[in-house]
Amino acid sequence: MTEVLKLLTRNVGKPNSTHVDAYMGSGGYESLMTVLHKWTPEQTLNEVKAANLKGRGGAGFPAGLKWSFLPKGKEVLKYLVCNADESEPGTFKDRLLIENDPHSILEGIIIAGWATQAAGCFFYIRGEMPAGARIFQKAVDQAYAKGFLGKNILGSGFNFDVWVSRGAGAYICGEETALMDSLEGKRGQPRLKPPFPAGYGVYGVPTNINNVESYANVPLIIRNGAGWYTAIGSPSAPGTRLFGISGHVKRPGVFELPSGVTLRELIYEHAGGILGDRPLKAVIPGGSSVPVLRADQIDVTMDPDGLKSVGTMVGSAGVIVMNDSVCMVKALLNLMEFYAHESCGQCTPCREGTHWLELIVRRLEEGGGRPSDCDLILDVAGNIMGRTICPLGDAAAMPAISFVQQFREEFEAHAREGRCPMRDVRMTAAI
Amino acid sequence: MSEQGVAELIKNPGFLAKVDRLVKSYPRPQTALIPILHLCQAELRHVPVEFQAFIAERLGLTPAHVRGVVTFYEMFSEEPHGRYLLQVCKTLPCMLTGSEALLEHLQNKLGIKPGGTTQDGRFSLITVECLACCDGGPSLMVNEALHKRVSTGDADRILSELE
């Protein structure tokens, strides 16, 4: 069995893990001291680039490369953003870091600030995580008190601030430009790109945005070197990942593992197997937006190459497991309700399409389905794909298409019988 | 009652000091809008149009802009909710683990549908999308307190411990 690695989660569960003194007691902020006193911003950026740190928010874009897109030099005003708006269904790993080890995120942010010579970072956290916001704000206050934030940090001449801001209940604000509009006190509606955030971000200032887990990797890379980092996990996605596993497993939770672990091992070894000891039916491997897999497709590695081989993606590494008590039409209906509710309404294909997908799947589940509904779902979803400003449209279309493709017989049975064939099956509950 | 509440709030020196601190704590004042709306929502359990007009003027925005923001975000409401806001996560991982039974139990217990408030004004019940606590499904947030793996029995206990 692939062993759990305690790198990002090294402080989780330790006493006072959110306090700066506890963090410093185990070597915390030494990476920041190293770069401020010994490394140039360019060296710092190059190390992260060499580590091939892939973004952990869902898109997997190389973080160091993203940093290099910002204009150079400290005379240009630049901002960083930390995306802590974790809201992709099935994803709950950033919450673990924010609530248990905020300083590891903060240290990564300040190092990124040094590498890019940014003026400060907006920490945008979900409105529904008030405890996390308080914990992180306290960590920021402690970092100011220790001189890790503010003017002339540790005598280096580098100035850097962090501002904590809460969202207010909108999935779309996890999209980078919607998040920036939200930071500007607006409705969170994604911006047309280009211009990209590296040229035009918060307040129109060049901005770099990364996910919580991405920043938390940075102090480890500085401390141990890019060579150490790239030796962990798969070459296509070095390092560990925080896999969140939920739904019908016996031990749901976050598991830190090298990216090359297989999906089967994750489900049956780490998460203890299927709840109710029933057969596995389906798995969504990377947050609700990625294509679903059947039970016979789980012998793949949890990295971009492995999941691509079965037509899906690693996304946010949130694994949702469904046993055979689940009706796939009902499961898709739940997701379609989500996307229809969370569409910002800006682009017609998404605003209208997500609504129609919900209605069609609902009528199938409730007994009013038509034989042509499978093709209609594929048609509507296909007309959303690639036709919207932001990826929310694709995020709704991908599960719709894959659920129908992978479980077409079950969808057709709903239309044929004029009711849900599984209506008398009691879904396995966790409580 | 709400009008009186808001009239008092926007004259309350302690509250105004908090608003001022927020306005000054970000690089530009407009970033303070959403944090200030959170303050109002917490105090009054809604963001009435009178407050929207007040804060629009304070930040140099139009009331229409502020209303657009208030109505966009789920956590702000223009109508007050009860003293305790019961938020049942309805998204897939929680549905798989039992959120439908939890919601049904709360509906029956309180005699209200999602979106409703009990007559005594104590409880409002709503469904919410994913709370990023999928390993703790079914999950229930009561105001700011998150409860995990909530059975119907747990729900009864949680409610009985509230005032």
C-alpha cells in the first residue's frame, strides 16, 4: 500500500498548530528567511519553476510559470491572490490546511510575494468558512507581530501585506476573474480573457492567483529543493496531493499521498472500502465537474496521465464514491441543480443550458422522460461546451455528457418505464 | 421593526467604527463592501434597502450597485431570517450520505419548508450548496457553527441546546 506522506499535513493534529510559535518550533518561516537573506527573487521563482509545481485548484497550471507572467521589478505595482474559495462539490482539502496550518499557507504566500516582488496578497476565503477566516486572520496578525509581514520584512527591505476578505456564497467566485470582481465589491461575474490577470487583475493591477494548497507547497520546495520535490509522485504532477474522498466509503477524509497512487487503492485501502459493503457503481475522481468513471475503470493512477487514459481529469482531487444503491439519474439531477443554481447568468449557453439540463434530467427521474432525452442531454450539453466566458459551462456539461455516456442504459430505462427503476432501493446512508 | 433596527445600527458608534476600520483595511475602499454587508447581515439578519443606501453613499457607490451585490450573493438576504439559520447541505456527497432524511426531519419537526421561518422567529430552514465538508456528510450549519455527520437524533439534540 502506498504510504501516506505527511508533508503538507505535517502539522495537522499537533497541539496549537495554528499558532506562529508552534509553526516556528518545527522549522516554520525558515524557508522565508532563506529566500529573503540568501536568494534573489529570480532564484526563488526559478526554484519553484524547476519543481514543476502544478496548481492544486483544479486546472493544474504550473505555478512557477504563472508567476513569471507578471511584469518584473518592484517598481511595478502587483498583487497576489490566494484562492481559498473552496466550493467544488467533493473538495474539502483547503479547509483542512486553513483550519489546521494557516502559517504554512501564509509562508508560501510571502515567498511568492518575494519571488514576484508583489505588494501584497488578498486571501479570499469562502463566506461559509467563518472559523477559517478568523483562524487565518489571527495567523496574519501574528505574522505582522513577528515581522514576517509589513515594512522591511526581517531587514530585507521587502514590504508585503496580506488582506483577508470573505466571499458570500457564490461558487462562481472560485473562478479567478469572478473572484477579482468580488474583491472589487461587485457581483462575481467572470471577465472575458484576455486580458489575463497577470496583466489586468484586481483593480486592473497585474495579479497572480494560486490555490491554498499550491501556496502551501512552496515552503517545502524552498527548504528541500526542486530535485527532492520532483522525485515525489508522478513526473507529470510532482509532489503529494491532498485527496479528499467522500460519499460511500467507510473512512471518508483527506489523504496526503504521492500523485501516482491508484484510484482503487485510494478507495479500498485508504478510505476503507465501500460503505455498506455493497458493490462500487461509480466514481467522480476530481470534483463534481469532471467526467464520471464506472467501477471497472478505477485501476488508474491519480495523476493527469492516468486519468486522461480513462477520459477524465484529476481536477481538485475530490473523489466522490457511489455504491450500487445510487440511481445515476438522481445523482446527475443533484449536480445539474447545483450548476443551474450557481451559473452567474452572464452567458446565454450556460444560463439557459444548465437550466434545461436540470429540467430534462428531472423529468427523467420523476417519470416524465422521453426516449429522445439522452440525445437531448448530449445535444444541450454539447452546445454549452466551449461557448462561455468561463469554465462553469463546461463544468456542468462534462458530468452531464459522461453520466449519459457511461450509464446510458439506466437513463433509457427511466424513459422506457416512465419512472425511476431504483425508486424502491434505499440509498446507503452514513449515519 | 427592521427599519428601526437599521436606523439605530447606522447611528451606532461601535458599528460605525467597525465600518471605518474595514474601509481603511484594504488597498481600496470598495473591497470593504462585502465585508461590511456581512456585518449588517450578522447584526440585523438581513440587509435592508435602507442599509444599502447608507453604505452606497459611504463608499461612493450607487444604491443599485449595492443592491445588485446583495441579491447576487446567497449569504445576504433582503428579508430577515430567524434567530437561528439552519443550513442543510444538499449537494451530492451530503445527499449520498443522508441529507434528504435530515432535511425531511427538520421540516417535519419545525413545520416549515426550506426558505421558511417558524412563527416564533427562532428558526429559518434553508438548503445550501456544498459546504466543503464532504467527509462529514450529512452536514448542517447553524448560524456559524458547522456540524458533521448529523443524524436525526443529533439534529434534535443540536436544536434543543439552542435558546
